[in-house]
Amino acid sequence: MNTLFPIFVKAENLHVLIVGGGYVGLEKLTALLANSPEARVTLVAPDIRDEIREMARQFPKLQLIQESYHEIYLSSKDLVIVGTNDKAVNRQVQSDCKRQRILVNVADTPELCDFYLSSVVKKGDLKIAISTNGKSPTFAKRFREVLEDILPDSLQETLDNLTAIRNQLKGDFVQKMEKLNEITKVLR
Ligand SMILES: C[C@@]1(CC(=O)O)C2=NC(=C\c3[nH]c(c(CCC(=O)O)c3CC(=O)O)Cc3[nH]c(c(CC(=O)O)c3CCC(=O)O)/C=C3\N/C(=C\2)[C@@H](CCC(=O)O)[C@]3(C)CC(=O)O)/[C@H]1CCC(=O)O
Ligand SMILES: NC(=O)c1ccc[n+]([C@@H]2O[C@H](COP(=O)([O-])OP(=O)(O)OC[C@H]3O[C@@H](n4cnc5c(N)ncnc54)[C@H](O)[C@@H]3O)[C@@H](O)[C@H]2O)c1
């Protein structure tokens, strides 16, 4: 059974810690900032890839700390993503986070994750997050590509029109809901 509960997080309201500055750190950082460029992110690692240093020049809310992980870096963090090449460090970060009740993702170690990153389809304001319950991230990536291809760019116009209608509708909540359901029947 797939018991994952999907939510859409306003990452710009959070302070995220990424532990590890290699390929995995870069991948997760890129995924985060592609969706939430205003998110406050601190990345800590003794070795930090050049691409990450370049991102720090583009994203003023990304702070890099060239040090090994220490629990002190969890201070005032809301969410943690860890992906170092040292499994003992990854496990230490995970257990520190659990003790402090901070949600943690240990990249590529599903059993230690409180949440997974998803494949993300974006068409204007429409955002679809895909997870395979950890079964095949590659399938999630491929399915994202399929959806990106079939969703028309005109979707944004549809959403804008529906917003305008939604804002103009008079009546109580139930009447508005009925009207919006009627108008959108053509989408089925
Ligand atoms: C979706 C995406 C989001 C993102 O990371 O941004 C994501 N992985 C992506 C790609 C990807 N990751 C891996 C490959 C290589 C091929 C393969 O293994 O399939 C590829 C494909 C590629 O890169 O082409 C390696 C891998 N990943 C995990 C394991 C461990 C394991 O399964 O046990 C291993 C094996 C490590 C090893 O062999 O040692 C685990 C996880 N990866 C997840 C997310 C979570 C589950 C998501 C879900 O529920 O589906 C979860 C559980 C935890 C997490 O990391 O959050 C992103 C696609 C973004 C996009 O392009 O749309
Ligand atoms: N790169 C991939 O696509 C991939 C895929 C599957 C699994 N993995 C696994 O994930 C792990 C990380 O992979 P990678 O490619 O990012 O490795 P990498 O060697 O590129 O980077 C490792 C990072 O961890 C940091 N690190 C090491 N000790 C640390 C500590 N004490 N505190 C903070 N940071 C520390 C290093 O400074 C470096 O930035 C590896 O174990 C690898 O086998 C990677």
C-alpha cells in the first residue's frame, strides 16, 4: 500500500539544510531552487562542487559553509536533506533530526526518509508531483517527460480564465462551487 501523503510546501517560508556538496547535494539543491528560488538554504560540506558555488552567486538566500557536519547546523532549520558519501554521517544527521523533530530526507536511502523528493511537472501555475512510492525514480522521471509533452501551453489561459470567473461569481459557497463544476465539465 502506498501511504505517502503528498503536500505542497511553501519552501520560501522555511530554512532548509543540505548536508553534502557533491553530485547528490547538487541534484537536490537544483530540484529545490528550481521550484522555490526564494527558499533560504544552507549547505554544509567540506568539499563543495563548483556548480554549487556558482548557484550561490545566483541565489542570494543560498549560504555555503565549508565544514564537516555538526549538530549545531540543525539549529533553526525546518527541513534537512542529507546526501554525503559517508553512510555513518548520513545516519548521524538522520538521528539528530529525529531527536529534534526536524523532517529529514536521506537521499537514496528510502528507509531513513521522512519525505521523498518527487518528479515535478510544471505548466504555468499547474504543478504535478510524481512519486512511485520509491519503487522507480527513473519511471517517475520518464512519466514526467510524458506529461510535459502532452500538457498544452494553453493550460495557463484556462487557469487564468477560471480564476477570473471564480473572482466574479456571486452567491454563497455552494452556488459558486456548483457553477464552477458546471463550467469545467468540458475538461473531463
Ligand atoms: C524523482 C527524483 C526527485 C529528485 O531527486 O529531485 C528522485 N530520484 C530521482 C532520480 C534518480 N534517482 C536515482 C536514479 C538512478 C536510477 C534508479 O535507481 O532508478 C535516478 C534517475 C536519474 O537520475 O536519471 C537513484 C536512486 N534514488 C533513490 C535510490 C535508493 C533506492 O531506491 O533504494 C536510488 C538508487 C541509488 C543507488 O543505486 O545506490 C531513492 C529516491 N529517489 C527519489 C527521488 C525518491 C523516490 C521518488 C519516488 O517515489 O519515485 C527516493 C526514495 C528518496 C529521495 O531521494 O528523495 C529524481 C528524478 C527527477 C526528475 O528528473 O524528474
Ligand atoms: N551521484 C549519484 O547520482 C548517486 C547515485 C546513487 C547513489 N549515490 C551515493 O550517494 C552518496 C553521495 O554521492 P555523491 O555523488 O554526491 O558523492 P560525492 O563524492 O560527489 O560528494 C560527497 C559529498 O559529501 C560530503 N561530505 C563527506 N563527509 C561529510 C561530512 N562529515 N559532513 C558534510 N559533508 C560531508 C563531501 O564533502 C562531498 O561534498 C555516495 O555514497 C554515492 O554512492 C550517488
